[in-house]
Amino acid sequence: MRFIRTYGHDFLNHLQVISGYAQLHHTDRIREYINKITGQIKQVNEITRIANPQIATVFLVLQQDAFRYGVPLVFKVRGDLAGVSLDGEQAGKALAYLVREIKEVLEYMEGTDEAVDISVTCLENHFVLRIKLPLDLDEIAEDNACSLMELDRYFKQYAASFDISKSVGRTTISVQILCREE
């Protein structure tokens, strides 16, 4: 319910900003602002395609954190999510733990223009989450004692695989969670 209240409050704030620009006859700013909030609403819509409420809630929290720190977040959901049968509580706990660690990364990235890309793919027997960060986690680990590198042990409790791959200035985190047998 907290998220619904927050989004309702944000919507009213957006209307006030648009009204203010209209009173000042700043039509270009109105267009820019509407384009910006339309992008944010599309991202929320992507998240709401996830039928599992625990998992969708985790991603809504992540989106709010990214917005708070001014970090662009791009969500892409692939596959038929209606047919995915995950243990919502188990997967939600695992992903919530990951999001707590990602929040530390978002705080470090505060104000950046580079987007964090998140893709959620549902395949026949597993759920795949891929997070692409526009930075090297090693520099965060030195500065902030980020514990993302320690998550592999945690995810093994949830029948999931966890992998971090790095290239110059980029880090990709991949998580696979097995679907339940029906």
C-alpha cells in the first residue's frame, strides 16, 4: 500500500509541476517534463507485468531507490510471466536481499546519467534476472565495503545460481531461480 500512496502522491506532484509550467507559458518544458514522466510510468508498467506480487514489489522498491538517487533504471521483462511458478516468498526474499545490496551501488552512483539495465526473463524451468551496472564493482568494494561479491553463498539457499562478470567499467550480475514443479 505504501507504493500505491507514493505513486498517487507523485502523480499529484507531476500535475502541479505541469500546471506551474502552463501558468508560466513554458510549453517546451511541459513537453520535456511529460516525456520524462512518461518514461518513468512505462518502467512501472514493465514491472507490473510480473505476476508474482512479492517479486514485483522488490522491483518497485528498487525503482523508487533509483529515482531517489537520480539513477536512470531501465526494466525489460521478457517471456510469459503469467505461467511462471516460483515460490514467491522464497524468490522475493532472495531478490530483496540482492536489492538491498544494489541500493548501496545506487547510492554510490548518485546523480549519474548512465542507466542501470535490468532484464527479467522467464523461461520454461527458470527465472533469470540480469542487472547491468555501468561501473566496476571493485571500486565500490574498496570504498563502501559492498557485499555483492558475497551473495553467491546466500543464493545457493534458494536453488539459484549467481554470477558476477566484469568488463572494463561494467559489471553484470546474473541470477537464476528455478521454477517450482507443478
